[in-house]
Amino acid sequence: MKIESQVSEALNAQINNELRASYVYLAMAAHFDSDNLKGFASFFRRHAGEEIDHAMRIYDFIVKRGGTVELKGIAVPEKNFRDPAAAIRTALAMEADVTDQIHKLFELAHEVKEYGTQNMLHWFLEEQIDEEDLFRDLLEQAEAAGDSRWHLMVLDNRLLGAAPPA
Ligand SMILES: [Fe+2]
Ligand SMILES: [Fe+2]
């Protein structure tokens, strides 16, 4: 059955939200690369890639259901962060927004009896629980490091999967 038009429109908007998240994370990666925090940079770069995967999941679903993918513009992301904790707080707030967006999509899919879409969205519901949990944990660690460059470097090395600086 061809995808319901309202749902198709809402899923297209979600493609944009996921790509926007990817752009925000890439800006964070660039910020930390310029601050020589390679672990944080690689963490956010990896995450930027994951958000593109999320967008493509929805893209493929729309195509498979006979809908049309329509790409919209992406706003310039913020690029200056006081410290890693500030960036992670921004990330956590954005993930909470994405969770809201997925909930609204699910409600719409439920209302118009788009059962296939509901099933596809289950993956995203679970993913958002993991994402919020991940950023909450990381925020706790970054806040514990506070303004200590040394502690941030230890955390940075851990994110890089390397041994702490000697
Ligand atoms: Fe996502
Ligand atoms: Fe995410």
C-alpha cells in the first residue's frame, strides 16, 4: 500500500531533522579537532555518520512505500562551545527533541493506521533511548572533569580508545 501523504510529508521532515543533527555533530567534531581533543572529535564525527544512516533508513522506507523523498535546507550549526560539557548538553537537548519528533511521528502513524510506518519507527524509539542514555553518561563524565584540562585529556583519550596520557 502506498504511503499515506501526511505521513510521507512528516517522514520527509524527519529526514531533515536527522541530517540537521548530523550537521550539528560534524560542527562539534570540527570544534574539538581545532581544540586538539581528538577523542571528542572522533566521537562526534562517528555520531554525525550515524545520523546520516538514520536519515537514509527513512529515505529507503519512503522509496519502498512508493513515496517521494524531498530534501530541504539545513541551517548553519552552532560552532563555538565553551567546553565539551557545553557541547554535550546541546547534544542531549537535541536528542530529547528528536525523541519528541519520533513520538509525534508515531502518534500520526497510529492515527492514520500506517502500521508499516509504526513498525519502522520502533527501531527509532529504541535508538532514542540509547542515544539519550549515552549522552547523559558522557555529560556526567565531562562535568566531572570540569575545567581541568588534564581530566579532559584523560576523558578524551578514553573516547579515542587510547591509553590515558602519561
Ligand atoms: Fe538520529
Ligand atoms: Fe541521535
